[in-house]
Amino acid sequence: MSPTPADHLNVLNGSIANRNAYSSIDGYFYQFELTLLHILMDQSSEDPFQDQFPGVNSQYKIELVEDYAKYFIDSGNEYVRLAQIKHHNKYAGNSEYLEAILWLYYSFLRLENNAGHLNKKFNIFHYDRSPKKDTASVLKDAFEKNENETEANKQHPVYHRILELGTDSLQMRNKFISQTQFVKTQSLPEVTAEIKRRLYTSHGSAQYNPDFLYAAILSNMINAGRAGNSIGLQEINNYFTTNPIIDPKFYFLKIMQLIDRALDEYLEQMSEPNPLLPNSVVDSNVVNDYESIAEKIHNFFEKHLDEPEKRTSFISSISDSRNLQHNNTLIAEYEEFSKNFVHIRAFIFKLAKIIYAYEKNTCLVNNLDDWFEFTTNCWLFKHPHEERKQGVILADPQQSLDAIKTIGMLRTRLSSIENEDHIPNVWYWGNIAQLRASHMIPYRLDITKVPVEKWALNTCEPDSYFTVQCLNCLNVGEAGTIDHVPNIFKVNCKMG
């Protein structure tokens, strides 16, 4: 019996084992969501590969060879479509796509060698702020970059695989270009909205709203992808005739998506030119260091947010939210995390630069667990160089419409903790220009130089204080500047 298109793809997939899959959860979801949208468009006038074969149910496999592989048979003819999916929230020039196009070219050469009869197409679906790419130009840049690189370990690994095949030629490159194109796509929120609209139009009811349909089929697809199973439009339609459910882990992934989105925003802001300082560019080595730190922070959150109690205490730690309870569903927790995204982002922005400064001044941070103690009320921050007791990383005051009210609420909650060892007496928060110390808010001005009013008559000066750090030295626009960061953890640090 002759090999099927699926057989050829499985053989090809075995030749590219250990290839990196995802850079962030946003990219992870974008891959699955755009694949889902393409399945919903399959064999219609909107088919992204312009396939319109009536009665054909294409099969899709996620992370088989490329981000997805589509294959089908019609009238004895065999068809294979390979897709790379890229999502950038910034401008992305040709250099962002060099490795992607080389992988597609490698797959093309392998299929030409072993299954030349297949009808093949290759697309790179990309969302970014740049114009649509030209396949010939990107492929040319990819080869020139590797040919001009004298050190083999700095060349793309796939470039060496292409050379080892021994079939690369100008004729083959031109044939590949004729079968390959870049396709501009919608942003992740736009893709999500379009999926929900289409699903509700086809399968919506009083029982199944757009959010449920989206979560149910996407969690089903993720599980199918992990198991190596194929899926198509008919399988999706059949799924909704059964009893669709949402995998509980789905909303944990959505929470981690928020964490990664904050990390991505940090890296993007660092990489983009500062309009106030147009000549200041963050060194690429600094960016690489922060990318390694981002991976550490991701792994840290992935480990600890898997526990419900820690999810609750984290939100309690960074905001004045009182809505999250231990017995909430994961979807309710995800909604609470979404509402507090600005606070999550502020926490991550601060933590990233604190880690960077520590690694430059002291040593690598091998275990972030050593820096935190997890209580039912908050995530206590215990920096190794903190001269006081322990602290808590909060969102920026600018994220609060009423900083005084917010600080009062937070202090009331955090100071009422029964175990004194769990009360944070240092708040890594930010510069609060309008704040004044009072008997109700015994604010120790170690850093922000806030004028202290005299204590009201007939009252006693409080026995305990908490300190609020201005954190001006953690500015993301000065990612490589760390001179003043160690002062954050000293007694009587003064804002410069």
C-alpha cells in the first residue's frame, strides 16, 4: 500500500525532532487560535491556502513538521499544506523570519526528495506592524546571513541541515518561492473575536455562549495537539453534538498567557527606541540577559500559580482586590487576573530589573523561590540584600485613582495579619507625591522625601512604620542602568 500524505508528514516530522516550538504563551495561543480559524474556513472561499474542493474534509495536525500541517486527498490527488505562524506586537523586519523560512525550505526539499508527487504549498502567516513580506527577499537574506557568518555555531542549525541534504540549488529555491507566500493576519484579540463569532453562529444556544464554545473547542484542540491527533471541520462539528466540556487546565494557561504578555511587553518596551532619547538603544547583550530572566520568571509563575492558594494570595499581594476566594472557579480566577493585569505587569517589570541588577552585581539567580515566602495574604519578597525585614511588591501608584485610599486599604489588610513575621514592612510600590504621613498612615519616608505633618494633638506617634520605596531606578527605559538599584534595599535610601 502506498504511503499517504500523513505518512510522508510523519517521516518528515521525525527528521526535525527537538525543534523549539513556542517562545511565549501568546504565541502558543495564537498558533492554536489561528489554526482553529483556518479550520473553520477550510475548503471555502476564505480558505487561507485557496483550496476549494467540495466534500473534502481536510485534516490538520498541530506541531507536525511546522506549526500546523494540512493534508487531504481529492480524486486520487494528494495535497499537503505547511504553515508557519508568527505573532509579534511590534515591527518585525526580514530578520525575524529568516529561520522560519529556512525550516519551510528544508521541509520542501525533504518532500521533493521523498514525495515529489505531492501537491504542496507553504505559507508563513504573520501578525506584526511591518508590511507584507516578499518570499524571495526573505529567503535571499536568510542564505546571505548564514553564508557571510564565518563561525559555524552562529549559523542557523537548519542551514546546516539544508546543506547536508545536497539538493539545494537555484532551481529548487525558485520552485520553493513559487509555492510559498507570506500572509498578513489579524491580531490575537481579533482572531479570538472572529472565532467566537463563527462558533456562536454555527453552534450557539442558550446553553452555549461564545466564551464557552471558544474555551471548549480550543481546550479540545490543545489536548488533541498534545496527543498527536488530527482534527478537521467535521470533527469540530461532531464535537459540539456531544457534551463539550472545558478542560480545567485551559484557564490556567490563560492566566499564564497574562504573565507572558507582561514579560513580552517588558522586552518590547526595552527594545523600542525611547522617543525622548532617540539615540539611546539598549545593548543587544542586555536584551539577551533580560530574555533569560523572562524565562526564569515564567517558570517561577508556572510552578506556583498551579496552586489555587498561591493564585489567591498573589492577587491579594499586588492589589486591593477582595473578590478572589479560594473556592472560585478557574474561569473566575482568570477574570480576576485579567482585571488586575496592570498590577501584574507592574510586579513583573519591577522584579525583572531587580533580578538583572542582582545578577550583574552579585551572581546568577538560580532559584527565585529563595526570594519569596508564600503566605495566605501575600507573596512576601525577601531580597537577599534587604536590610530591613521583608517586603511586598505592589503595582505602581499611578495605576490607582486614589493612592491614599489604596494605601490605606492595603495597610489595613496587610497589617491585620496575625503572624507578625508575615507582615510586610517594606512596600516596593513607587513615588507617591500626594501622600502625607498621618496617625492612620504611619508612613516612613525613607526614600520619597514626602513632607511629614506633625502628629495630631492628643495622639501618640505610632510604634511601627512601613516604608514605601519610590523605585525610580527601575525605569524600564533604562534597562541596563543599575547604579542605584541596590539602594532600594538599604535603610534610609533617599531619592536622587
